[in-house]
Amino acid sequence: MRGTNTSGAADVRWAVEARGLGKKYRRRWALENCSFRIPAGRIAALVGPNGAGKSTLLSLATRLTEPTAGELDIFGAPVSAPGEMARWAYIAQDKPLFKRFTVAQTLRMGQELNPSWDQAAAERIVRAGQVPMDARVATLSGGQRTRVAFALAFGTRPELLLLDEPMADLDPLARDEMSALLLSEAAERGTTVLMSSHLLSEIEHMCDYVVVLSEGRVRMAGEADELVPMHTLVTGVTGEQGVLPQELDSHTVVEVRTSGRHFTAMVRRQGPLNGAWQLADPSMEEVLMAYLRSPGAPPLLSPTAVPDHREEPAA
């Protein structure tokens, strides 16, 4: 049986779990053979360049499109299972709200459409930003519209919040305010967050889990505190004809950048690094950038991100 643990109950330890997930548009795979999982209760970043498959993955999770191959589970059950839509909320980058509605009417709509609606929480989020309840959505600033969108999302009491770059259009002050709101509300409710973003510095301060996509495939996934320390920035001098020192052959070189005979390499260590070079601990942003610039590097998944092998039941 899919999505169950050994007792037969749905395995809710994993908020999102993909196995061989793929989506093909005509002759092109937007997402191909993606397998990873995200533990419940995490703030997870979905990272990748334009066209990497981030929006496709979120479209599959929100049932806006159907997969061509593979499986996608939400809290141990197929995303298409009856009742699963009530477990998540989604905020798109353009935050499609009814512009002629007032803020109060927008929240009333949320109340009418969601049986488990939390009006007190939705109003608290709006009032904390001093957004007038009688103001029409069309008159609100970008930060205010984002706050109303978050109020709608958290008002549904979601277990999983899916975000497609909701703060990309905000100024730095509004973005900082919305980031603090997101973290506090998610922590208070134990909500799992999967957030697509291009702002790597923001991800480093907000997220404790990462999923990196490039060219439609998973390049890196897992606990940020596990993945980042596995890497070292190595600076040294190349040999003749720009060849890297042989001492690096036993390690995984994710990316190399050269200037004359000097090189700087992002190295995934396979043991001690012995050589006449300088070593530095990279930041999360530096590690993410190395994988984004090097889609051909071997993928890396921490143990929590690797789905368990699942045998299909006998026919």
C-alpha cells in the first residue's frame, strides 16, 4: 500500500515525498526522475534558476497539473487522494486576490470557502500590519497585499504551505517584515513550508532544509546543517596546462573557478584535504551557487532526503 508505515497508517513524518516524479511537455521534460522528501515541520527552500522545474513541482503539488511519471505524496498520502487539498495552502508570486474586494470581504470569502477557517488568526495577521479592513485590495501596497495573502493562507490552518516566490516583488523592508511573519506563524502552528525563491541570502537566514533543482533534476536536497559542512572552498595553484592537483582526485569537485594559474574549487570532501592550499568554510549561499552553476556535478542528498525503497504489492 502506498504512503503507509509498517503499522498500515499514513506516514506523516514526511510532508512531501517524491519518487521518480516527472512532467513532460511535448518533447521536453520540465521535471524528470525527481526523488526526494521533506520532513514535516521544516522551512524548506526550493532553489533553482529559471526553467529548473520549481514552478512545475509546485504545480504538481497543488494539482494544477498531472505528473507524466512517478509519485508525489503529501503527509504519506497521494496528492490526488480525497481530502488532501485541505491539508495545504498555496501562494503564487502574483498573489491573485480580487482587487475590488475589501480586506474584510476577502477574509469573509476565506471563511465561507473553508470549514476549518480561523478568522481570529487571519484578522490578527492583517491588523498586525495596520492594514485597514475596509481598504480595497487594489489600493494596497505590495507588502500589504502579501500580508493579506498570508492571512488567507494561514486562516485555512494548513499543515503545508507552498510558496512560489511570494516576496520577489517586495522592497527590502517589506520583505524582511513578511519573512518574520512567515517564520513566526509557521513556528507557532508547526506548519511545514516549501518556498521557492531566488534570494539566496534570504534562504540562508530562513530555511533549515533545501531542495536544489537544475535542468529538471534534483541536484541537492536535505538538511542545510548537514549539507553545507560537507563542503570546503579550496584555493591554490594549478599544475601545468591548468590541471588541478592530484590530491583533489579522491574528492568530488563541484565547481572550479580559475584566474591565471590560481583556482578556487568547491569541494565535497571524501576525507582529509592534504595539500599546499588555503581552506575555508563556505556559506550556504556559496554552496548553492556552486551547484546552480554546475548542473553536471554529482547530486547530493542527505539521509533524511532519500525516500525509502518501496516495493510494489504483488499482483
